[in-house]
Amino acid sequence: MTNPVNAAPIIRFPELPSVPWGKNNGRVKELAAGAGWRLSVASIDKPGAFTSFPGMDRITVPVEGELLVLTVDGAEHGMEKFRPFRYSGDAAAEAALPTGPVTVLNTFADRATTGAAVMVAELSKKNPQTLGAGQFLVLLHGSATVTADGGTAALEPLDAVAGADERPSVLGRGFAAVVSFYDLD
């Protein structure tokens, strides 16, 4: 039997506190945050304006639900599941929910100090996805295991793994968002 992974690199989604956002448009759980960046999961339960984040760049990825229509500075964007969309946190953004509520993965980065990238990857049982410092993997769909510190642990949907110099690795079947944060020098 393998030892369970040290709890530090795994962020268990069900254990995180949730708070309302906007004018009670949904709830949000913060997965991780640092100087100049934040990673969270939010439900969008009713249409309405998004919260403004001046000076930040945003990347939103629908992870549950069929379709999110996001109007940013007057331009309408139909957003399908697992497709990242980057826009300014300064922009006026409003959500429409033509097929019902959705859940999104949100990445925020201070455009003066921090860069961010989000890639949605199909997981493999043979080729691990490894994570370095400044990276996070969020399981979007399917099943996966993380190996770190000589042990393994199962991940559930919306659980996250924090990267480290020891480079934890994830194997499985399904889809995951790999989020990278980096300093702008």
C-alpha cells in the first residue's frame, strides 16, 4: 500500500469555504491566492454583472453547465465548457445563462506584476502531467491521482494540486486545467 500524499499540495474543493459574489449572483470558493494573483471557482446562478477587478487580467473557463454568454465591453462571447477566455478585469462584463446555471474557473493576475496562462489538457494514465512552482492543476472532469512526496492520493472534480520544486505529477482520465502564474520582469 502506498502512503497518502502530504496534504499540502492538494486543495480539496469540498472543504473550502464559499462566499456570495456580486448581487447574490452565485457563490465563490478561492482555491489559492498570492501577491498579484488569485485562482477561484464560482457558480453563476443568475444572469448579471461580473465584479470589476481594475488592474487585473482575467481568464474564465466554464467547467460545468452548457453555455455562458459573456458580454465584455459590449462584445458578446459564447463560452463553451473547458474553453478559456481572457479579458480585462477593468472591462464591464455581464453574464447571460441561456441554458441555465454554470460554474467557472477564474484566474486573476495583476497585469503590472504577474502573468497567467490557462491550458485545458486531456489527462493520460501513461504520461503524467507534472507541475512546477507557480503552477496549479484543477481536475475538471474524470478521475485522477497525484503522486508527490513518495505517496499517491485520488483527486475529485474541482480539487486542485499545487506545483512545487519537487514537481508533483498527475495521471488519470478526463480533463484538467493547468494554470501557470509567473512574475513579469
